[in-house]
Amino acid sequence: MTFWVREAISDEMGQADMAYVAIGVLTCAAIGALTFIFAMSAISYYNCKPITTVSKGDQSVTSVIPCNFDPLPVGQSAGLIFGAFGALIGALAGYMAATRKQRPAQQGDQTIIARTVQQVTQPQPAPDKPAVAIGPAKKGGK
């Protein structure tokens, strides 16, 4: 079990990153808040008892208040929860982008400076034909 947790919170170098832990905590908090809102709404609807009789002194007035489920508060709370979640994830992504270590740029040939250097010669391929001396060019074409 600890293997997948370690893989979930570590980067490509195998080092754990608190930002990944924060993403997990934020996700659990958003899901927990949404579950709580839905549970409280369901309990409230289940326990709703319509008022049928209201007494005023010696008079009694009978009225019926129906128990209707209004989805607007649940929808608004879900929108606010995930709006806050999105804002926090966006801030965390900005933090991760700002603190990410930059990879070194590709470099061309490097000059190495050292104190004790011996001259290194590159082996040259042997010519196929012996070298021929070339004299000055003749004028006149022949």
C-alpha cells in the first residue's frame, strides 16, 4: 500500500514533494465538504415535518406546509466548494511552476581548462595514394 502512496507524492527524481501531498489533501477536503452538504440536505429533507396546526390563544389555525426539496442551496454550495478547489489548485500549480528546478540547456563543445594537460593528437587516416608535388600552373593551357 505504501508503494502507490510514495509514487503518488514523488516526482520524476523519486523525491517526495509537499505540493503533491497538498493536492491530495485539497481533493479529499473538497469531496468531504460536498459529501457533508449532500448528507445534511438529505437528513433535513427526511426529518421535515409539516406544520398542520398552529394555536393562537383560544383559536387554532390549521395549515399545511409541504416539505419540498430545493436544490438551489445544494447546487450553490457545490459550485462554491469546487470554485474554491479550482482556485487553490491553480495557486498550487503556479507555486509548482515557480519553484521547479530548471534543466540545464543543451550546450555545444566545451573548453576544459586543466593544469597538467598533455597534448593529444588525433590519429589521421593514411592517404590512399602518395602525395604528388604540384608545381606552379603553366600559362598557355598545355
